[in-house]
Amino acid sequence: LLRIPEWQREYSWQATESGQVGVLLSDLKEFVESSEKEYLLGSIILCDREDSPQQKSLIDGQQRTLTLLLLLFSARKYIRNQKLADSNVDAHPQLIVDIRSCISADLNEYRPRVLMNQENANKIIESLYHWSGATDGVNDEIFFETDSQSLTQSNLVSVARYIYSEYFLKDAWIPKSEFL
């Protein structure tokens, strides 16, 4: 479990093509399409927590970590709604389990892998988890409550929606036929 310390800044990455989210996704796409075997994501610095040995404090890499979490939420939703997983293909069921275990510490219910330093942000992340497992149009109310959300909450919601609708649904990232 990664916990973002109280003194860390808000989630500030913007959901634009030229912003940090767009640059990260473009870079990841370039890597996937290349013949490269390794990808340098950048450093992630963790620190042990004396008050909770099973947790690590996420000192550096918060923005990337949260963006990758939102990418996995969006991928989970896309795979489900586009019916991309084929139970007759050996790797597909395991891929679904792997994605879910990356975003939840429990396969049967939501137990976060990343905890924000703001309780309301954690509620948004949990809402996005439920959105990621739902049919299109279900649990979308979080996208329309942005007026009452903090900057972090609004950015988390905007980025998840942006990745899902602008990259996945429009085949702008990885073509549907090659997604899995």
C-alpha cells in the first residue's frame, strides 16, 4: 500500500494532449510500438512508515503513479465494455486478474493500492474504481459533480475520463484490435 504523505502537493496533472498526461501516454504508446525491451518511467521514491510497516510513503512519483492508476482504471473499463477479453485465449483471464490486482489489494472488493493525503480524493478514487467496473453510462455521475470537487478530485476525474474517451474509445492510443 502506497500512502501519499500529508505534505505532498495536490494531483495537478492536466487532461490535455500537450500536458503531462498526454506526454506520458504518447511516450508509452511510442514504447509499445517500438522494439525496445525496457522503458524508463522515471524514479519513484518510497519510504518505510514507522506507524504502519505494511505501507510505504510515496515521496516522489505521486503524479505518475496516480496517472498510471487512472490508466489502469480506464483500461479495465475499456476491456470490459468493448468485450475484448476472450476466455478462450489463455492470457486474457490472467490479464484481467493482473489489472484488478494492480488497482485493488483484494480481488473481491475494493481495497486501495494507493491512498491520497485527502479523504475526499480517496473517495473519488474509489468511485473511479467502481466506474471502471461498470457498463458505459453507469456511475458516470462523478463526471458531473466537478463544481463541488477540490482541484485534486476534479483532476483525477478529468484524467480518467480523458484517457477513456479521448484515447481508448477513439482508438487514439492503441488500436482496439491490438489493445490486449
